[in-house]
Amino acid sequence: MIGIEQDRLSARDIAVLCAVALVANLFFAGQTSLLIAYQSVLHFSLTESGWLATIEGGAYAFGMLLAALSAALVRPNRLKVCGLLLLLALAQALSAGATTLLTMGLCRSVSGMMAGLILSVGTAAISSTGNAGRAFALYFGALFLSGVVALPLITYLLLLVGLPGTYLMYAALILGSMAALGWYPVHAIEKTRNVAAPVFHQPRARSGRVLMFAALFVNFVFNGGIWVLAEQLGLEIPGINQVWLSDFLAGSMLFGLIGTAVATAIAPRRLHLFSLVLGNALLIVSMLMLSGWRSASGFVLAMALLNISVTF
């Protein structure tokens, strides 16, 4: 790669990117609490509530896909980020008044897509900078932190102001975060570029990559499903109450940092196949614990192991 001018992100730039990412990802990361509220407040069935989470997750992924397909769409621009945040806030305000599955599904679709686009713009702002490694680590750390913050916050707000009030409070938080947009980094991305990227023509290489992406897709689909239903699973265990459960699930995301640390430590040894086998074996163990060890201690250990294995 030659002829690329790379800026460096300052500590303030990284802090603003992380703050916007945390806010944009907040309610997507806290869907386990919302799933319970859809049933208790809106009287949706578990299947219908699960579909709402699926629709929002699909829209989230679609927003990221749109960003991946369009360099112009993802190029950092403060006015663009402002518009995306306004639409994200509007989706929450409309969700506060939604009472049917269709209208709530439409609102959550808009919310998911805007969140995906906002996170993609932040990723693009980081990707071409001279200190991208540190910034990426902190940026994705903010996404984990959003789960730690979201679960107890949403549970508390649901008890305090109900589901409509919770969405309105989130809309207000999104609007408040726009005060930081004056410092949002808009460094030019790879101003001149002449890249000779390797091209893999061998059928075996292509099929290997297809299998890898398919495996990752299936892995995250099922792990995401377990995570969304985690609070529902926990509430079925005697002796577990909702407030404790939300606090624990939020804290359990910190175990993900252990998986990240271990993966970072062994990465130079290039034990990729062994690492994938080990990570998936641990995921299988966590699933067996969730299904067979139906106690509070079993649930705690299973969710801790799940988060470690997924990030690993």
C-alpha cells in the first residue's frame, strides 16, 4: 500500500467515537430486558417478542452491509452522523407509542439500521488512521460496555417509567449525545490509494473462506439467540429475580474481556485451528451447562463461559 496519508486520532477523538458508539448500541445490547417488557407490557408472546429482536438485529446487520457496499455512505461526516442520530432518536420516540407488532417491528427496524450505520461510520473513521489498533480495541470495548450499562439501566427505567417512558428517555439520551458531534473526527480516509491486494484464485482457498464465513454466521446466529433469551432462561430457574438477573447479565459481559485477552496472548503463536476448535468446544460446554445445570450457580458459570468463548 503506497501513497496513503494517515492522520492519527487524538485521545479526544477516540473518546467521542466510543461515546457515540456506546449510545447508538445501547438498546440493541440491552434486548434481553426489552424482550421481557414486550411480553409483560405489550402482551406479545415469546415468539413475537423474539421476532422483534430478530428484526432489529437483521436491520442492524443490513445497515452495516449497506455501509460495506458504499464508500460514500460510510465516509465520516458530522452532518451525516447528526442525521443518523436524529433518525435513531425518532425511532425510539415512535417505539414509545407503538402498540402493535407491526408498528413496533417497523420502529425497531429503523432503530437497528441507524445503529448499524452509525457504528460503521465510526469504524470507517478509525480504519485509515495511524493508530487504528488502539482505537479499534477501545471502540469495540465500548460496544461491550454498552451491554454492561444497558441491562441494569433498562431494567431500572422499565420499573420507574414503563416501556414507553424508557424509549423516550433513550431518545433524550441520543439527542443529548449530539452535543459531542462538534468534536467527531472526520479525518479523510485514504486520500490517495494504490493497493495491490492479493487475489485468491484457487478453488480450495475460495471454498475455505466460504466455509469460514458460513461457520461464523451460524455461530453468531445461535449465540445471539441464546443471549437474547438469556433473561427468559434465567427467570425460569427458581430463586432468581429479574433485578439480580439483569445486573448479573450486564456484569457477565465483562468476562468477554478474558476471552479477548487470551486470544491476544496466543495470536502470535498462530494456533488458529486449535483456537477455533477450543473456542467452539467451550461453547458446547456452556450450552450443556445451560440446558442441564438448572440452578443459579450453573446459570452463572454457563453465561460467564459463553461470553468468554464468544469473544475468544
